[in-house]
Amino acid sequence: MGISSSSSSFTCWIMLVLLVLTPASFAPQAEARAFFVFGDSLVDNGNNNYLATTARADAPPYGIDTPTHRATGRFSNGLNIPDLISEAIGSEPTQPYLSPALTGERLLVGANFASAGIGILNDTGVQFLNIIRIYEQLQYFQQYQQRVSTLIGAEQTQRLVNEALVLMTLGGNDFVNNYYLIPFSARSRQFSLPNYVVYLISEYREILTRVYELGARRVLVTGTGPLGCVPAERAMRGRNGECSIELQRATGLFNPQLVQMLNRLNREIGSDIFIAVNANEMSLDFVTNPQAYGFVTSQVACCGQGPYNGIGLCTAASNLCPNRDIYAFWDPFHPTEKANRIIVQRILTGSNKYMNPMNLSTIMLLDSRT
């Protein structure tokens, strides 16, 4: 017996409704977008393990709260910000680009090019010797695209990169490990602080323009956190455990100018390519009111030595707190996994105070419709 066109239309309509109402767990899953990470130790997940450098986190107690309890090269007790963003976008964690494991299908997940110690400027972090400076990271990104082209072809590679999410985290080391590294550093003799910030922003613009030229179309760009409030700066430059006024001044100058530069770039391109991530406001929430977030302290690092556990490196010989979840800072410079989770939640759902012009949830919703 034949089916009338009206009953056929009704059946199609019912099928459409069922598809819309099907729970996400039963619906066919879209392939997770690729994810690329550039930057410094806040986002490095192991590249420096493969380099002859002192800027590395490949020994205990780093990684103490990972499933294997082993150091992975992340400057954290557990997961870092890229790991948690990967979770949020439904992707596997990105592999360090230098890892021998990054081959074949794993390349399609994306890659992490970050290297602890680097900055916007090439002379930032020179004391760490062999690190992957930002333009080298971008050269690796080009190399990555050539490798993927042999797998899936040039056209599909371009599409993968265009549709990917990119995270760029730079700037903190240009102050901590350059301008303020030693009294009367070369850069501090060359520039007043306001002029140095203008110079950094102009150099950063060149980097981001290159990222766009290489195909990136959604780039999360983090400003610096409250540099003067990390345990290292409280110990070395703060008074009575307070935040360092000078480092906080640097943060206050850099971050607003970064947002202005990103807005200008977006206007010139005619699209919201670059998303400003206000890491300063995100971190200040728990730095200024740690108890509200379940922390006992945001002054003292979990792992370290000296005042506020803020001196030197985190090593097996350091003081180590028994419960990382009640500390905002893991070592003298880097947040704990719990603090990183707070930051990533703001990246995902935060208001314009934290994410400009939109948060990551909005980005994912918009991009799913195109």
C-alpha cells in the first residue's frame, strides 16, 4: 500500500522532532574541533621536557595529582588550562609538538607548541637557554600543517586549521623574566615602563597578525594575571606579604592596551577573530578573596621554600602542602589545578568582565551554526 505525501511529510516532521529532542548522549557526536596552544609555562604541557633547559617541570612533585602521580612537564600539580579547555570542547588533551607520540591520527586533535620561559620578545627568558621562542612556535605550526597535509590533503588541512580553537598566552615573562628580572635590566634602561608596554603591544600585534595569516580564525588571547600577587613577587618585592606595587602597575598598563589592540585587529579584519581573556580579573577573584573559592590562602605557594614558599623552584626538597585544593598557587608562579578550573570556568561562561567580546560557550554555539 502506498504512502500519501501528507503522511510522508508528517513522518519526516516526527523524525525531525525526535532528532531535536534526542539527548546529547544518544545523538551522533560532531567531531571535536582541533585545538592549538601557543605560549609560556602557564600552558606548556611538556615541550620543554625535550629541550636542554632549566625551565622544566618533569620531576616530582610536579604532576603529583595526575592519575599516574608523575610529572608530565606541566607546571601544575595536575591539569593545566589547555587540558581543561580540551575537556570543555570535547577533545583529547593536545600532545606537546615535540613529543614522538604526536603522529598519525593524533595530529588531527591539534598540538601544543608552548614552551616555558618565553615571552613576546626574543630576549625574554634568555637565562633558560634552549626554549621555543614564539616565532619558532609559529614555524612549528607551519610544519605541523605540512605534516597534516600529507595525511588529509591541503584543502582539509586548511579547513581543520580555520575551524580550530587557538589559545595564545604570552606577556608575563616579558615583565618577570625580562624587564624586572634584575635591577637596571637592559630593557628597563632602554624603556620607561609605559613605553615598554607600548613596545610589547606593538610586537604582540605582529605575532597575532602572523597567527591569522597561518589560518587561525578563533584565537583566545590571555592577558597577564596579577603578576605582583604571585608568591614569588610577594616574597621578593612585596611589603609584608602584600602584592608588589610595581608588578601590579605593569599588569594595569598592559592588559587594557592588549584589549584595545585586539579590538582594533578585529575591526580591521572585519570579524571577531581574537577574544580577550581577562586572566587578571579571573585570578583576582580568588587572590583577593580565597576563602570564597574554598582556598585557605592565595599568599603562600603549596610547593616552594622561603617566605610564602615563593623563593626558588619547586623540587623534591621543597616544602609541600598535603592538600593542593586549599591553595590557589601550586608553586611560586603557577596556579593549582583547582585554580585553573576556576579560570577555565570563567573562559567558558564568563561575562564581558572576563571575556571580550564573548565567552567560549558562545563561540562554540556560534561556530556550530556555521
